[in-house]
Amino acid sequence: MSAINGNTGNVSGTGIVGILNTWSATISRAMSDVTGFTNVGRNRLLGVYDMTGSAGGVLTRTAAFISTNFLAAQTAETGATITLTAYSAGTSQNTIQANVVVNDVAMNSTKTGDTGLTFSFALAASATGTNSPFTLVWTA
């Protein structure tokens, strides 16, 4: 087993402009307790999927960054596709891809020259059925 080195990671997607160098994501699934009086242990049913997360990095000087590209993902019900890469080298790929909406953006600039960008996202899955609303590609 080999560990993943995050320095080949990436964040890409529709309208995302910036030098991003960090991301995090939490994948979860709703759960209902359906334990009855006659059960001797907990009985649970799984429900819908969810994914929330954030990404961050450094601001860029792209003129359309705030007004047209990046925040466009907030206006569509189905969101925009984002791909989170943990590792990429040759044929080895470790990625999560999903449609998300951006629910907040934070930016900063300091006198010493640092500029920061952080945005949060949440799953925007309009698909129906029993399939997962995101794609996981995890190859050795």
C-alpha cells in the first residue's frame, strides 16, 4: 500500500478561476432509525447522499472572476461540475466529481501581499434513482 502525496492534487470545474491549493470534502448519507419494539438491536435505513466541502487558494487578476465565471454556479439548480483530485500521476487517478452549488465565497488581501480565496460548496443533485450522485475514481 502506498500513501497519497497531495502535492499533485487539483480542483477544477466550470467557471473556477484561481490558483487553488487546498480542498476538503465530506460525503454523507441520511439515515433513519426504524428500530421497532421487538428488535434487540438498532435497525437503520439509508437515505439520500450529500456532499459538502470547501476549496481555497490565491486570488488571480482575471477580470471576470467574480462577476461572471465563479459565482455562476450559485444561480443554477443543478450547479456546476467540480472535480477534486487527491492524486494524479500517469494512469493513477484519485478523484471525486459531482455537481455542486457554491454557497459562500471569502476573499482577503493583506499589506504584506498575501491574497486568499476560500469557497464552500454543497451537492446539487437533481438526478433520480438509486445511483450515487457523484463519481469516485480511485485507481492504484
